[in-house]
Amino acid sequence: MTLRTPLRKALADLGAVLGSEDGFDPHTGQRTFQVALGDNATTVVGLPLIELLGSSAGPGVRITMSMAEPGAAAALLESGEIDLLIDAQRAIPENAKMRVLLTQPFVMAQRKGHPRGTGTLDLETYLGLRHVVASPLRGPLHGYMDETLEQLGYRRNLVLSVPQFGMVPAVLDKSDYVSALPAGLLAGYADRLDMFALPFDAPLFALAMAWHPRNHKEPGLEWLRGLAARAAGISVAA
């Protein structure tokens, strides 16, 4: 148990050195990549990444996806247990290499036919509605938007927390709850949900990928990062 992490790190370092010498051909190579994704990233990048893999690599290339563990990313990248992290930029470890994949504004979503109606959303109304947040953490009801509101001197009526983003649209569709989420994550639910601009200044949602500095020039992981960038709809040249 004590030797497992140092050994994995040593193998990762060796793989980076050998990979930089030999190059990487995804059509003929044999490689299993470990990718950790935040909840939002699973929908936005994870599914497109799976689609791209089938047409971009041979049968010897495999990707193992896991949910990102809050607070554990730095240690997992250091030990080589994960090759790539895709998560909200605010969750990226400070010592990791990073590239922002996309930025989106937050919007408020409510079900079609919500009793609030579809008029312009004002701050007093927003704060008084019954809010849902997606969070994998146990503890007090709290989310990213609550931090923003607290800095502005406000507090919303947060009444429900669910563990995964994918649950939120279904909850909204069957209730009078509302939720503030990145606009792009709600694009597939326009037939069931109405979206509204927030009545206060909120930071943009930024999704990023991160990797350990030792793997910056490793060809296999350069290829993987390019594939993730394509999955997010951006150029691989930057």
C-alpha cells in the first residue's frame, strides 16, 4: 500500500519519457487513458469525447472515465492515477497545467407553465423562488451561485440539493423549483424548460481541462487533450 503511489508515479514518469521518444499513433497504439470529469463536464465534453473516440482511434486505445473527486485532483494527477481532469476552472489544482475549454453565462431555468410566468426576472423575485442546486457534497445547502450572491449581500431561498446535474432538469420539469445553471448545459431541454437572464452580475462558468506538468509534451496525452478540445468544439491548435 505504501509503495503503490510512488510506483505509479514512477511508471507515469517513465511512460512520459518513452512516449516523447516514440510518438503516439492512436490507430495502432495500445493505451488506456484515465480521465476524471466533473458533473457538468460529463454532459458537455464526456459524451462528445466518447463519440469522437470511435472515429479517432483504433481498438487498442481505451478511455476510463470516472467522476472527479472534490479536493483530490492534485494528488491523483501527481500520482498518475488520472491523466486528464475536466472540470469547472475553479476546481483545477493550482500546480496543474490547464486549458479553458469553454465559457458560458449562467441562466435561471424553470418549467414550461411555471406560475411565475415568463416576464423579465427581477432580483426580489429571483431571491424568493425555491431553488435547486446540484452538488456532490454532503453538508449545508450551498452552491456556487450562493457564494456570488453573498458577495453582493444577498441570499436566495435554496431548498433542495441533488447529487448530479442530470437530475436537475427532471426535478424542474415536475415541480415549481428553479435553478441557476450554465446556459449550454440546458440547451437540450428547451422543449421543457424556459431560461432567463439572471438579475445580477454573475461570473461566467468556465470549463477547463488540466494535466500534470510532467506530461505536457507526452505525445499520447497531447493527443488526448486535442481530442478533448475537439469534443468541446474548439481548435486543437491553440
